[in-house]
Amino acid sequence: MAVKAGDCPSTADAFAFAYQSLGAQDRLRMARAVARDLRGSGDDPGPALAIFLAVEEEPAIVAELVTMLGRLDEGAARTRARASFFGGSPPSGILLGLPKHGEWVALFIEDAEVPEVSLLRAPTYDELELRAASIVGRAARRVRPDEAADAAAPRLLQHRRARGSLPPGAREFAEIFSV
């Protein structure tokens, strides 16, 4: 189930449900076991850990999951990622983009009382920036992906608490976040 969870929405849902049904210590043990077993079999544990991260609410376990994800491929995603802020400080928009299968996919967070979170796709990162700039009405300024991730994390949590979930596909971006 763990191997297929990243590619199949119904498997991901079942995997998340099974994980959520456990107590805190058992969730942590499950995450560690999944990471160890998938690495041992040559599979990428990132998608499975990202599913756990998407549904975890306990701050200490969130921190542990982020740490596990960071150890998988230290810095690889952050070197491929691009990020931009829109507007002043604090930014009125945050764009985090990753190249995926010949296109760019971006997590876009528009600041509001409850931040709006969406996924954008375009052939280039520059096109993503233009789309996001037109949404917020502010010019883009490139920033380091880790700086954008730091600014985005509390907004993502705020969105998730208010709306109940992040948009489908947001799990792909878990690899950018680090402790």
C-alpha cells in the first residue's frame, strides 16, 4: 500500500485513514517503519511520508515527519525549486514551483484572513510568476525556496485548519519544507 499511495488517490486516502486511526506514538512508529522499509526495498518513502504529513496535526510528529523527509534527499528539491514573493512584507502572495514531467507545478498562496491555496501549472516558471502576479496585482520578486517555505508553512497550516485540507497535489511540495 505504501508504494502505491503516492500514485493512486484512493490508496492515498486509505493509507491516510489507517494512519489517522492510530494513536500518536503508533503514528510515529508507523512513519519510521514505512520510511525504513521503503528505503530498504529501494522505493522512495517521500510520497508516503508526505501523505502522513498532510493529515498529521500533532506538532512534534509534524516536526519528525519533516525531518524524515529532509533526510531522504538532503536539499535536492530545494535546488530544483524556485520561489517568489509578491508585494511587500509580509508578502501578499507566495509561489513555490517545482519542475514536474516537462512542466512547472506551483503551490500558490494568496494572503487573506484565511490564506487561499491553489496549484498552478505552466510550461515555465516565468509563466507561473506572471499568472500569480496577475492574481494578486503585485510584481514578483524571486526569493530562496527555503525562505518561501518558511513564510508559506504557517499560511498552509492556517488554510488547512480553516478549510480542512489542502488542494490535491499539494503533497508534492512537502519535500521543499525543512526544519
